[in-house]
Amino acid sequence: MKPQHWGYVFAGVLTLAIYANSLDNPFHYDDVHSIVDNPHVRNLTLIPWYFVAPTAFSADPENAMYRPLLLATFAGNYAISGYEVWSYHLLALLLHLACALLVGIVGQKLLRDQWAGLFAAALFAVHPINTEPVNYISSRSEILAAFFFLLGFYAYLNGGPRKWLYVAGFFAAGLLSKSTMVVFPLVLVAYEGIVRRHLPRREKGLFSTLGLVAGGYILMVWSLLAKATVGEPVRPYDQQIWTQVKAMVFYIKMLFWPTAQSVDHQFLLSDSLSDPIAATAAGMLVSLVLLALYHRDRHPIPLFALTWSFIALAPASLVPLNVLVNEHRLYLPAAAFAIVIAYGGLQLRSRVGNWQICTIALLILTAGSWATIERNRVWQDEYALWGDAADKAPLMARPFIYLGGAYMRDGRAAEAVAAFEHVVRRDPHYTLAYINLSELYQGQGRYDLAVNLMEKAVVINAGDADLWGDLAKLYRARQDWPRALAAYDQAVKLAPQDPALRNNLGNTYQVLGRPKEALKQHEQALLQEPDDPETLLNLGNAHLMMKDSKRAFTSFQRAKASYQRALAGQGENADSWFNLGYVFERLGDVERGLAAYDRAVALDAGYAAQVSARRKMLGGHP
């Protein structure tokens, strides 16, 4: 085996060693909806369905994404280890090692030096900026897409009679892992124009094929893409563009000097060049590009690496996303960075000698390895991860939301209250903070504070049905039924397809003695969720309230039918049995009524006194 091959073995063993402390790190934030709560990953037979159903990606249809290959790897992990995280992390680490190897091979092709390729692979493998995609299981999409990107680039560089087939196939596989892969053909064009210094006229057939693949993919995901870009973008495009200009400089800094890493960086919006930070960042980027262009003839690799990085970051820069900057977006740019640093090492070696450059390389790899080991520890639990982010980004709301959620789950009410109060002060549009904080106030018996908070919340976020529903619950708890009715009515107007809200509105009408209006709401809820036992119980109760009308017999019959449907669907429910017993009694079927009463008591002893009273009235025995 050649010495450089032993070097790759050593780099692989080193990478496994520095990531050994990450294999037990738990699921985090998006992992919950895409893996833990997602029933679709628990059955390998559903894998073909992933390729036609973006909603399979998450337990929440609103989080639909078209990443079938990624989802298939999650299903494979679940088949191997269920919700034990070791197999998820091991696969991510093996994919990371494969990407590092490909960085080395591509680097060797570009730099024409085996040792430079080896250094690029090792630097990429141990660079601490890659700890987020390796530790954060949902971010495997970055690693998987980069794996196919690098395979496709290597196939393109390597040539051969079937080059177009391999390149197009790897491109398609990358798109099935993450949509950011769509920029891959642009990197190939940049390579031809910058490094080889001509446009790829001889590759018209290949690029036509890549164009067809990209076009077909965009058509498949257009509904998702249109929503994020023109339908419901999360911020105006002036803010998006100028904020991402700053982000480019931030990303370059993080690649060269990855200090103060965080899962949520304190990064604020800009909307024009009048922002001095955005203007300075734009000037720095222009200067960097001009410098790379000036040295293009003698040193094309830095310009190509810079172009590669900008192209790889383009999708997240141009499409408004919830999070302004993310470290995992740097995974593919980190490959270009590793290659350009290796190129710089080659230039320096001709001036300082081999031993000196080897010493510098070892120092860089040692520092990167140590920083990676330390960063892995931050991902060991929610408190470490979000506590670290909250300390580094006190102006951001998201770290405190997740930190507060952990405190709330573990019964640390005072700390949860402090975290959510910080969110409300920092970002008054963060709905979840109001809901959780209100629940905590109620748990502390501070109902006035809870009501005042939710009343402020519905003023700030008047279009949020959940806030109106929670405010209605608070009014209901205080038996302020008119206000509860108004709040539930507003919630239903905002979310007319929510059966739970309609049931709550109907129940409030019942309390206020308005059964006809209650019936209307429960019937609508039943249309949205047929045969739901809770809705049928509510519907039966509303019919029962009509017993004093001219059509009392019909009302009893309808109530009986509703209760019987509820029990047929749910099987056992004390409320439905007791109410059904009352209906039998009023319809003259006393024997069946008593049997229903007894069933209610068997399920819930709290009904014993009421059933005893009914028996006495009927002349039976208590």
C-alpha cells in the first residue's frame, strides 16, 4: 500500500475517534416531527411511496418536503435500531467519511498532487464546522446530497464512455436527497470556465440531460417551491438578499475561524445598503471576488472554490427560510474550502519546505480535531445545546423556546417561565411562547396573568386560531361563558376545518342553553372527522338538550343513535353509557337503561351516586 493510502486510513481512523463521543447524542428539534413522531419511517414497505408523497417526510403535513432517499435512510435506521440513536449517527459518520474520501480524490484531480488531496480530505473530515450535519440527524440531507454531488463531480472529472450516465444518475440521486443539489450543473460550468478556461461545448448532450433532470425535478416540487418563494415567503426579498450578503462574509469567517459555533447564531436582518454592516460586507465580497479574478490566470483554483461555495449557498441565500444562517449549510462549501487550503499549502511548500508545511498541516488538523470533540459534547442533550445557543445569542428567540420546552417537560416551571418570558419580550410574534407561558401561569395559579397574556397575544397575532382557542379555554375555566363563546367563534372563523374548535364552540353553546347552534357546530365537526366518538358524544348531548321541544321523541332517538355510534367506534366510554342509559329510560326501556347505567359505573365509579339516585327514582335498588 502506498504511503498516501495509509494516510487515508489514518485520517479515517482519526475521524472515527473524534466523533466517537457523538454516537449517543439524542434526537433534536426537527428530528421529532421527521423521525420520532413520523409513522412513515416505521415501515420499510412504504419506501416506494416516499418517491410520490412529499407529506411522508413528516408527521405534520405542513412540513412536507420531497427527500425520498433521505427518508429511506431513516426507515433503514429505524429497522435496525428503532429509536436507539447509535445507528443513525453511525450511518451519518460513515457517509461523512465517504464524503471526505471523495474530497481527497476530487482534490487530487484538481490539484494534481496526492498529498494535497489527502490533506484536503483530512481537513474536511475533522473541520468543526461539519459537526452540525454529523450530530444533527435531520441534517443528514446535507451529507447525502454532498455525497452524490462529489460522486457526480468525480465522474465528470474522470471521464469515460459512460460519463453522462454516471453524472446524471448521481445528480438525480442528490436531488432526491435535498433540493439544493439543483445547482450542481452550475458548478460544472464554473469548473469548465474557470479551471479549464472554455465553455463545455463538447458536453452539450450531458448538460442537456442535466437540464432535463433539473427541470423534471422542479416540476415535481413546484408546489412546495412556489409556496416558499412567491406564495408565502417568510420575509421580503430586500431583507433576504441584504441579510444573506452579510451571511456570506459570516460563512467565510466560520470556515477559516470556526469560533463561537452555535445551533442558532445571533444574526439580525438588513434590508438595504444603508445598513453599514451590510454595506461593509458587500464591499468585502466584491474585493474578494476582484482579488480572485485578478489572480485567475496563475491561480484559478481559489476563484473556482469561491464560485463553488457561492453557488452551493445560493438556494438558501435566494429562498427565504426561517433561520437566517445555519452551520450545516456550509457542508458542501467546506469541501471547496478544504481543497483551496490544500492548494495554498502547495504554494507555501515551494517556499518553506516539506517539513515546515507538514508541521503546519498537523497543527491545523490537531486544532480542528480538538474543536470537533468539544463541539460534539454540546449536542449531548437539549440543555447543553440550547443553553449554549442562548448564552451566545441572547437576542434570539428560538434557543429560549427550545430551552423553555425542555424545562417545561421536566417540571422546572420557574426556569421555563423565565425562558418563555424572554421570548415574549424578544419576539412578540412567537405564538408557542404565549401558549406555553399561559399554561405555566395557570399551573402556578396565576390565572389573571394567564388571561392578560393571552389577551395581548390575540391583539399581536390576531390571525392565530390556536391563540384564540387558548384564550377561550381560560375564559371557560373562569366560567366567563360569553367571552369564551366570542373567542371560540373567532377561532372557528380562522380555522373552520378544525373539528376540535367546532366541538368546543358547540359545547359552549350548550352551556349557554343554545342547543340548535350547538348542533350546527357538532354536525360540522362530524363532517370533518366522521365517526369521532367525542364529537358523537357532544352531538348526542346537544340532541338531548332538545328534549323539551315539540319534537322531543325525535331528539331522544337522535341522541340514542349518536351515543350508540360513539360506543361502537370507541368501545368504552362512561359518559356515553350514562347518557345512553338516560335516553333509554326516557324512551321507556328501563331495563336497557339500567344496564347502561351499570356499565357507566363499571367504567367510572364517579357515576355511582347518580346511578343510585336514578334507580331510586325508578323504584329499583341502589
